Amino acid sequence: MKESLLTIIEKIQKCNIMVIGDIVADVYLEGKISRISREAPVLILEHAEERVVPGGAANVVHNTAALRGKVLAVGVIGTDYAGQELTRILSDKDANTAGLIMDTSRPTITKTRIMAGGQATVRQQIVRIDKEKKEALSLQIEKDVKAYISAHIADMHGVVLSDYGSHTVTTDILHYVIQTCQDKNIPCIVDSRYNIMEYSGIQVVKQNESEAAAAVGYEITDEITLLSAGKTILEHLDAKAVLISRGPDGMTLFEKTGTVTHIPVTNKSEVYDVTGAGDTVVATMILALAAGASYEDAARLSNFAAGIVVKKPGTATTTPEELRQAIGEHFE
């Protein structure tokens, strides 16, 4: 297994991947606690730093680029600082951002976290402010997104649909992408927070336990309900594989052949931050499948990738070098 995983790492660096979905800017406003305000019983923070980090589908793009896949980002941004900064960050990582369509009528989806701490206190999040237009895309913007997809999808080795519920992956777009990938035999994976049961005909599904439970309408509390949920999603969507991430319990892979594989975590004692780990799993999984890996090998490689990023603070990525090291240490 070790050699097959290492071989996949070499092959993924030549794969063209298209990531379609909700482009999110995670903004971190850092402040040092100064004093209590005289105006209200609230903290006054001295502004120290502001950082923009790729979130949502942008984090899948970021992870794919970090693993040295050739990635095309497709989604919608506003004509604002957050959109400009995301474009710059992803471009600096050699991602192709020509598919980020600017919409003058809506802001870039932004999640701003106000972070505070002092020399003797733990840095923590005080409040989060979300900025997002709830309405569906205009017909023209949807048409522009679909036109970009149709112009480039035939050249892809893999496609990701990253649906965070913010309207980028419309019904028309998801049906078009699934059908095109079927027709052209292109591996396609979906990670959808709220709408997974609409993705009929998709090849691969990635869900966490709570998302899978919401999809099937009952809680996943034990092995029996887990197996039932995975098989229900697999059959309902007529998918080839369903991967359910289970936090400290690792992952479970369901294949259309009937095979069910439990994959334990690689570093249960070293978890620092699970933020964005699901995006790492999706990026690694599609790259491995694009490189010709089996579903099981792709899932195992993505499990190693997730094990690396959860040891890092915030939304993180991993590299081929880190993957090789983690695999080497695991099989020593």
C-alpha cells in the first residue's frame, strides 16, 4: 500500500482539476485587548492585523494547488477587496482564476472573525460577521459561469462541485456538470452541505457524519445507522462511491460494488484544528482519482492529508512532501 500511495502522489501533480462552487473569503481581524469601553460594557481592541484566507470552494482550490495539481477555480466574487485578495492569493499559488466571475450586484461571500487576545490570555474568536447575498444568481451570471465550465471541462482530469449552500452550484449547472463528466468519463466529486440528495448520477460523494445524517433524516449513532446512511446515499444518487468523514473515528468508504472500508485516523493524539479539513479531503480525493487511483487508495491518501492539516491552526493545506513524510512515518 505504501508504494501505491507514493506513486499516486507523483501522478497527481500532472492532473487538471476544475473546482466549481461557493467562493468564500475567511477574514481574520486580529486585535489586542486594550481596555473596557466607557460607551458600553464591551472590550476595546487595538487593531493588529487583517488576513484573508481562502474558504469554501476557494479552500478546495487552495488545497489542490498546494498539492501541485493544475487547478481552475470557477465561481462568483464581488468587485470588492475580499474578491480581489482571494484572486491574488489563489493566483500566487498558480491556480487559474479566470473562471472567477465578477458580479457587481453581490459581495464576495465573506466570513469575518474578530479575534482577540493579550500577552497573558488565549487568543479567541469574539464574534463572526457574515456578508452574503441570499438571492439566487442572476440568469446572466449563471450563464457566464456555465459558459466558462463548458469551454474548459473537456480538458479536465477531475471536477469538484463544492456546494456550501450559497447558490453558485445551480440546478442547471450541477446537472450539466454531472452529465458531461459521465459522457466524457471524467471523475467528479461533490461535497454539499445541505443539498446532497439533488446530485443524482454523481460519481463520488463526500460528507461528514452530521451532513450525511441530515441527508437521510436520522441520526448516525452507531455502526448500524452509519452503514444504513452510507448505503442509502449511495443508492439514492446511483453513485460509485460515498466517503463519510467521522472525526476521531476516521472515515468510512462505501462503494457500489458493496465493499465498505473503515479507515482509522492517522494521528488521533495531535488534533489542533479541524477547520477546512473536509476541503483537504475533497481536493486530495479528486486528484488521486484523476491520477487513476482506486477509490480505497484515494480515500486513504485523503485521510493522510486530513491528518496533516488538523495539526495546523486555521484553514490549512498540505504538500506532496508532507504527504510523503506522513506515509513514510506511518509505515515504519
